[in-house]
Amino acid sequence: MLTYEDLTTFFLNAAAKLELVTHPEHWMNARSLEREFACTCHTGSCEGSENRSSCTISFTWSTMDTALSQEGPVGICDFFHEPDEHCPHLHTSDIPPLVLDLAYSTPLHSTSVVSPSLADLTQMLKLRASENSSRANETRPGVTLAMQDNRLLPEALTLQQRVELPIWHPDGLRGLHDDGRHREEHIIMRRHDDDDDPDDPGEIMADNPRPEEWLPQVLLEVCQDITQVLEALDTISSQER
């Protein structure tokens, strides 16, 4: 089963392959026991990186994720009651996907950018980022403002993206568009198997996700997207100078 350490290692290894510079941070909520990961990424050297585009990727690893990674679906079900084929504990296809939040930022080096230019820049930013993002399912551009000489002036262009990873779905990435068919097919198959002896409960089958088999490649694609979007942001930022 996939662990929090596996997931963060997969991402950092993928970033290293593409020569993305990473600054990872880890936290744990002492009350909820949720674990949080955030990592600022940029290209080139760290010197002068504040003047270039950067991306902070973050996610939250819940206690349910920890339980599944340690005990699996059957272990969770056993903790509460005897396993039953209709028990939701056994069907990990119902667990929401893990969400990666990507927050991009590129500094505006000119303080004389006017509103029409900002509108054009943000629209161009959204288009270029969408073109270079194969995994993101949401893209929202924005502008950070700063107070200078009693005036609000644009300081940076920002971009928010979301990447959903169905790490506990038995069908892997295909589970992103699952509308409940997996469970229905699972139950139908179990009923068909039990037709010979309706009184025999048979073997209780739990979902068996294997995210460790496909996640490294997907995270490599996410890092490729990050690299391409950072390059696009730097290009757009240089146009306004």
C-alpha cells in the first residue's frame, strides 16, 4: 500500500529527474493527526529565484489515508465489525481523490502596468498554463497587489491549479470519472458467483488499489507540467518589462 513517505518521495524523485529545485516542508496536526506537505519549486539556481517564477505544490494526507496505507480496507472493516460485501469500508472507490494544489507566482517587474494590460496578461497566463498542463483540471489566474505610496500596485501574477489523484480507486486514474459503476459491477459479480449456493456468503472481496504502480509516472508528468508552466510564466513576465 502507498504511504505518505512513498508519495512525497515519488514527487521529489520526479522533480529531481527534471532538475526542478525543491524546498519541501512537512507538518503534522497534533489534534487531527493529518499530515501536510508543501514544496516550493523553481528552475535554475536558488540565487535570484525570488525574481523568477515559482510553484508551491501542497496536499493534505488524512487519517483515512494513513489507515488505508497501514491496514488496508479489510483491516479498517475488521476494526468496526465483521466484513460484509456491502460495507463501504471495503470499497475504496468511494474515497475522494487526493488533491494536489499548485500555486504559481511570477513577479511583475514594472509598477506601471495598467488595468487593460493586466487583463491581457492574466488571460494570456491562463491560456498558456492550460496549454502546458496535461493533468490539471482547474486553472484560475489572479493578481497580487501591494500598497506603495498610498496606492495599490500590481506586484505579481498568480495562478491556481488543482490535480486530482484517485490513489485509492481500484481502477487508478480511470476512477476519476467513476460514477459508482465500479461498486455496482463488483456487487453484480459477487451475486453471479453466489448463484450456485445462495446461502453461502462466499469470500468477501475488498477493493485492492495499487497506486504505487502508476503514481511515479503521473507525478513525473505533473512535474513536467510545472516546468513548462514556469517557463511560460517567465516568458509572459518578460514581455511586460
